[in-house]
Amino acid sequence: MSKVIVIGGGAAGMMAAIAAAQKGHKVILLEKNEKLGKKLFITGKGRCNVTNAADMDVLFQNICTNEKFLYSAFYGFDNTQVCDLLEQAGCPLKTERGDRVFPVSDHSSDVIAALQRELRKYQVDVHLHTEVKKILTKETDGNPVFCGVECADHKKIAADDCIVCTGGCSYASTGSTGDGYRFAEETGHKVTERKPALVPLEIRENWCRELMGLSLKNVEIRMQCGKKTWYEGFGEMLFTNFGVSGPLILSASSFYSKNFSKRKASDEVKLFLDLKPALTPEQLDKRLLRDFEEAKNKQFKNALDHLFPAKLIPVMIELSGIPEHKKVNEITKKERERFVSLLKHLELTITGVRGFKEAIITQGGVNVKEIDPGTMESKKIKGLYFAGEVLDLDAVTGGFNLQIAWSTGYLAGMN
């Protein structure tokens, strides 16, 4: 029986502590906040999208960075096992659109309560208000081995193994202040560049700001740099005072962050919106002709109610170049074709992403080449493990990032 320290009481940390305790180890969970699961509490707008119920191949398709590294973790503790654990711990779940899994109650607090019940069941020793300042190592046969931690109050706790689950840099108010990256670097590990991910995008075009607060459902987007497509997706988006946000945009932002440094400095990154993805250009043209036929004596500005939300109409008129007072029956075929093209390829220019304060997760982290994917143990320091967002792993929205946390935390705990 080993003495195991888990640093960080978020999703990965709680799962790692439960798994290690299930194996019969004495587990101490150290959390610097006043409670466990502080970031988990606000995920999914407080509803907590615990995982995604899709097949394994779909899970891997939604990982942005280092998906092959997750093979052992995902197969070792998959989405159905996560759901089973939570339901058996007294948190019933439901599956919604896009295979997203939520607690039936729609309260993230129920997920945290279920995990806390498991921690108590397996007698995990939880210490709140306990900040770790340093990882301690010793030399054994000429190799560094983990031997304990030093806390902020200078108290030292000796242990056989340690699992670092300190999260990333996003939502610093929840305690994610990058401590794990410092621990990794101080113990000789490489940490890749950290960037905000699942974060709103900033847009150059001023008309975007005029639409602030407007949400569009069932739109398709394509993010493109030069001739390369970085991301394509379908879903919901929102216009803001600086650009665009919403689930679809957040997922796209991860591919922006991932590819941005590889582009030519002169290349602009464009976002193309298809406002009517269910219709081909030909079908959309026929639809326009029908609408215009019904409103043939109306002015252009009064004939678009069936096509767009009211807030979008003045912007689309301005971008179309068709005078707003022009009678619908006077609009030429060429003008109509240009308008169809506008609806199918509404162009925006991305100028950047918002910062870590608005990011849901961090892209980048502890270099996975230095971590054993079958155990989550460091290849450099025996007895030191890393799990969750502190690693260079990330995914799009939809419960995939929490699955990374559960799976890597569980694997580290079991090993």
C-alpha cells in the first residue's frame, strides 16, 4: 500500500484520487480552494456537460491535440464507465442533442456531490485551503524519484507517488493559475506554449458589433487561411461587441490557436458563414424568387422578414449593395445571384482570440512525449504523474475535454 498525493481537486484530481483509493492506497487530496470542483461547478453554464455519449471513433475525431496519446486512457476508462460511476454514486444522467451528457437535474453541483460521496466512501483524506508550492524529489540509484511536496505554509508531506491535476490557465479565479506547469518545469519537463482555447473570436468588420446579442442557430461556418480550411462546423453562434462567440465559434477557436503560428505572416484568416446551409444556392435562389413574387410591389427592405431575424436585415441590405428602397420586382438576376452568394458565404476577418479570462480551456501544457501514455507517469521522475488539462491535450466543446480529465485522472490513479 502506497501513500499517494493528488494535487488539485478538479475533475481529473477527484477521479485520480478515487481510482488510487479503489486500489487500496492511502490517498491525500490537496486543494488550494475552499471547496472541490470549483471549475467543474461553472462548466456547461452551470449544467456540467460531463461527457459525450458518442462512439469511440467520434471521441477521437473531436480531440484537437495529441489524440493518439489518449488511446490507453480512453479505452481504459471510457464514456460509459464515467456515466456508470456517476449514476452509481447517485447522480442520474441524460443525453441531449449532439450526444452531450448532463445530470438530469441540470445542476453541476450534483456531479461534484456524487464525486465527493465516492471520495468519502474510499476514505480519501481531503485537505482544502492547502496550496502546494514545490514537488520534492530525491536521488535513487542516480535517478530522480518523487518523495513528497512542500506546501505554502512550509509544511512538508512525504509520499510514494504524486498525481499533478492542477488544470490550465483558463478561469484563474477557480484556482487554475498554472501551478502544474511550474512543477513540471522545475522537475525538468518541457511545457509547450500555452494559448487560450474554446474562446470567443475577435472580428475586424464593424457591422459585426451592430449585431451584438444576436444568436443564430443552425448555421455552418468555414475557417480558412489562404487555400487551407482549418475548421468546418455546424451549430449555434452569437454576435458580440468585439466579434463572435457561441458553441460553434468556441470549437473553431481551438483550430485557430493551433494553426495560427504556422501560417504565412501576410495571410489573413477568414470566417465564412452559411446562413442557409439546408439549401443549395439553386434552391435558395428559387426560395428568393418565391418570396419576391409574393412581395413584388414591396421595397427590398420590407421583403426579407421570412429570411432573417429583424436585427440582421439592415446589415444584409447594406452588404448586398441593393438599395433598400428598390422595388423587389426591379431587382436584377445578377443582384439576386450576388445576394444568394452573400447568404451562403458571409465573410468575416478574424483578428485574434480573447484572453485566458474568457477561455474555457488551455491549449498546450506538459509535453506528452515525456509522459507514459499507458500510465500517465513521468518518464523523467519515477512516482510523478500528470493528468487532465495540465497536459498538452485539448478538444472541442461537447463534453470531450471532461472525458480527457476523467480518463487521464483514472489511469493515473489506477497506476
